Amino acid sequence: MDAQGRGRADNMDPADQWVLNPNTGEYELRLSPSAPQSAVPRPRRGDPAGRAQGGSRTAPGRRGPAPDAPAPDALPGQRRRRGAPAEPPGRRRGRTQPKQGKAKKILLWTGGGMAFVLVAATGAGYLYLKHLENNVSTTDVGDAAKNGFSKDDAFNILIIGTDKRTGKGNTGYGDKNSVGHADTNVLLHVSKDRTNATALSIPRDLIVDVPDCPTKQPDGTTKVIPGTQHVRFNTSFGQGGRDAGCTMRTVKAVTGITPDHFMMADFNAVKTLTTAVGGVDVCVGKPINDKESHLKLPKGESTIEGEQALAFVRTRHSFGNQGDLDRIKVQQQFLGALARKMTSSDTLTDPGKLLDLAEAATKALTVDTGIGKVSRLKDVALELKKVPPKNITFATVPVDDNPAEKIKATVVLREPDAGQLFQMINDDVSLTDVKQKKKQENAAVSARLKGARSAASDVRVDIYNGGAPAGSAQTTLDWLQNNQGVLKSSQLGNAAAPLARTTLEYAPDQADQARKLADIMGLPASAMKPGKSEKNAQGLPAIVLTLGKDFKGAGVSLTAPSKAPENLQKATADKQVCST
């Protein structure tokens, strides 16, 4: 079977064309031997050199496109794109034109002026993916981001929309003389089992402490930009030369959640992406005639694209209390609408629209070097594709007006709601009901905490440090013996290998001891590992407590909340909401 769909059953998922190559360990597009692909694409009409169109953008610190990068509409076996002149009746090319199948369905969330979105497609194969890779700008943020992407773990992507003025028609938005700040920020968490995802909006006016930030310079050196205290979140990018890595570090400092990667774009992304999909459907609860953004919409549903779409996500004086928090709700409605449009049959069955979307999206993107290669972007896209839209939850960090201000302009975290939400995301807890299978699995794990408890004095435990801060095992031992009455305890130094999460392993006849220690330590049921015990220094069986990287200190609970804060406003990507 070939990439264009010849010989493929109509009901085949295009994603199934990707198969694992055992020699490379990479997933590759499966092509039919009967439909060989030329190594050299056809030159673009009117362009004898066959050079790439629109792929020559080069930013400092990134590799520019190869001189012979293929033009997006000049690929072997590709169907004539929309708008190209048709051939005269009866005239045929020298080779048979293959039948165009569905373009491969991929959805990758990106940061557009406000956003989410994309990387779409390709029925044309690896050469076109390489072309898309050359469209993407990359930034080396050092150890703020991971070096690669794991398909087996939960992951966090920080989506940044900057207010930098670039492109035609953007003079009415953002700071005129600014390099751009972190105007819109969405922390996207995708669960390990891919049943759910949370898109958490972080207000730009949230008061935070920005940490010291090592940044890569054009000459290859590293410069540490000093941190600042009690400043707006949006200054974590752009201010004083701060890069996206600084924003990632600030997110970790504020929430305790570690972003694995970032994706960033400016205002132009909203315009180009909505135009590529033919507009998105939004709803307003009243007529809109905003003099600031020039947005005009009738009450009810409308289809918006281009400049009008940008005005929609930038408008705040026509919604709610005319503040940034109400604008965030509007942006979340927009993102859900865009996600629905991208996964609609109208988009997925239109090869020309998908290719336009892929071009627009990749040209709008700047990402960290860890996901800057096409193979990794593809992996991210395929993992995101697994999450049902009904289980993608939009939420906003719980905040209150800054009590230190007479004229309210900034916000501060609302506790304990914010901490509760951050812990849920860190512990991979869904904000929506997920499929029954996961509920059954969770019930089985929860059952480990049900049953009798021994006395604290009967708990015999060996403690290891498996990635917690230095000295944690000894501190925990002292706390258990002096404060909790667990006298039959000892600490044995470092574990053989680091662990991401704290675990408690025990034999079946020690379950009562394990439950008691879990209660004392505040361990969740997922930390309980039925297995076997070990012999302690006296030759007696002991349960094994290994403090992982998630360990926060003796007496600090690791049990995640089971549900979101009661007053948390949230919405899901599958439903349309009318903004008011």
C-alpha cells in the first residue's frame, strides 16, 4: 500500500500507516513497494531550481533549511493542489496519477497567539515532513527542557503566545517597542494512559517570583539573567533577554509542575491557522461591537478567521468584567472550537486543507530543541491524537485580586485551591470522568489501603533515598521514631536506582503494617507495592520505604486530591460555550 492510499481499505486509520522499523527504532510511513517514491521532488512550475517556497526563514541559533528543500506542492505522487490549473481534457501525464487517500490524521497542540493546535498531515511521505521540520524555529533552553520525548510517560508542554508585533496588520496589538512577553500561557498536561488531558491557563498578570535563568547566547556561552520578585508572570519571557526556558522555570517555581517542552508563537498564528482550516465556529451571548479590537459579531454563532479571529481572542472589553480572566475564558472557547474544527471530517478529508494547515502551523512555531525534529513532533502528535476531546479540560489557575492594590490590576494565587489543582496535575489525576476501565483499575489500587492497621510500634521498616533531596532518609527516620512512635525503623542510604515516585513495598502478611505507615506518611494507594519484604539488620522481615523524587518532606502528604476545587471553572474541548 502507498502513502496516497492505493490499495488501502476505506476504513483504515491513516495513523496505522506508521510502523516501527526494528533497525532504527523509529516509526516510519509504510509505503508500498509497487509505488516507489522518488528521492528528488518535481520542481515547482515556474521555478526551475525547485527551491522551497516559504521555508527559508532562519532565526539566530537554528539551522536554516537546506538549499534543495522540496517545495510543498512539488512532491512525488501528490495531487494537484487547490487553485492549480487543471489539465486539458484527454491529456495525461507520462505516469499514472495515484488516487489521493486521506491525509494522515495528526493533532498537535501548539502555541499560537492564544493557543493550541496542530501539525497535520501527510500523504506525501518523509520528504514533506522534513520540509515541515525546516519551517519550525528552535530555541536551546538548556536543562529547562528534556532532550527528547517519551511515548510511555505523562508529559507537560508549556504553550506560550507572545504579544510581539510581527506581520502585516498587527500594529493594533501588543507593545509597540517590546520584544514580546508571555501574553497567553497554557500548561498542557497529557495523562500517562492518554485517557485525558488538562489545559491550564496561567494569567499573565499573576504576581510571581521569577527565578534566576541561564540563557544560551548566540556565541554559545550561557548568561544567567537575575531573577525578580513580586512581578507579573508575563515578564518571565522577553524581559531582560529572558527566553522560553525562563518561563518554564517560573512555571515550575510557581506550580511545582515541571514543563517537559515548550511551543511558542505570536499573533500571526491565530490568523494563519484559522484561515488554513476555513474558519472556526464561535458563539457569543450578545452582539459585539468592540471599539478597541474592532470586533463585530451578531448574537449567536459565527464563523471567524484571519484578522477577525485574532480580534476575538484579543478582545476583553466586551466580555464579563472586561478583564484578562474573562478574556482567558473566551480564548479557551476559541481553542476548543479550533480543536473541534481540526478533527472534523471537513478538515481531515480535505488534503489541500490539511497541507495548508501543516504549512501555517509549522511556520508559526518555535519549540525547544528536544522536540525540534520531525520524528519527535510526529511522536507528540500521535500521542495527543489518543486523547478524546470530551476528556480535554480547560481550566484557569485559581486566583484572587491582589489585596495590596487599591486599583486592581494584578492577581495572586488563591489557596488552598491552587495548590490542590497543581497537585492533581502533578499526580496525573483527571479533571473529568474517564473511561470505566481506568475507574476499575483505580478501584483495585485503592483497595490496597482497605483493611486492618497495625500499631505504629509494630511497623518494621527500612528506609532508602531513591531521588529525594540529600538527607531525606535520615530526616524521615528521625521523624518516624521521635514523633510517630515507629521505633523499629532504620535508614540504609541510597536506593540502587532513582525513582520518580515514592514507593512502599511489602509482603502479603505485612499489609497491616504497610497501611499504617501509609497513613502516617500520607502515601497514596498507588505508592503501595505488594511484593516481598527484606531482612533488616537483625534478620527480621521489614517493609521497604523508598523516597522518590516526588518526596516533599517528612510529614508532608503525597496523596493527591481526588477531585478539583469546588469553585473551579472548567470546560471541555467537545462542547461549545457562548461567551458573554
